[in-house]
Amino acid sequence: MTSLSGELKKFEELHTQPHKVHKPILILMMLARLKSEGTGALRFNEIVPVLKQLLKLFATSDDVRYPFWCLQSDGVWRVAVSRELVFPEKKGNSDSPLMKALRKHDPIAGFAPPIIKEFKAAAKTIDQVADY
């Protein structure tokens, strides 16, 4: 079972590697949405404008595909996908779908159910994670 505290330990290395900020930026963006609107999920096309702007300010690349898709590997994030999204529209050996596929299929993504459950069990957890 995925636990919030266990998964967040994976992000400790980010304090020493500032060029790896894509995933934490998306997490902070979604924490703010969860706190203000009560939902920890959004469609890709809703995330793109805000995330792209944040990445331009704080990251070395503004490729929104990377955090949106690859955050799944950390266990805190889920993307609801269809076979059409993942196959065949991907580049080379990459596991990430092409931007045009993400825009076309507009998948919904957000915090994994066990993470949402932890947030809802203790509202102050959102602030604690944001301060982490």
C-alpha cells in the first residue's frame, strides 16, 4: 500500500538537485487545488497553461508531459488512460505519450486514491506536505 510519508521520502533528493523541480511543482499545484477546491484531479488540458507557466519560471524545461506522466512512477499520482493514448502515439522507446496525444485524449490525472484518503483523514496533512 502506498503511504504519503513513504512516497515523499523519494523527493528528498530534490533539495540537492534543483534542476529536478518538475514533479514537486505539479504536486504543489495540485495540493493548492485540493485545499481550495477539494479535488486532487484535473484533465491534462486544464493543467497545461498553469503548469507550463510555473515551469518557465522555476525549471530548466517547460515540458508539462514529464511531470504529468512520469509522476506515476513515484506512486502518488495516477493518470486515467486509454490504450489509444499510450499506443501508438509515443516517441521511440519513451514511455511518455506525445504531447499531441495527451492534448487529443485529455486524460484526467491526480493523486492516487490512498494519498487522497490520507489527505481527507487529516486536513492539516496538505499543509505539512506543502511545507516539506
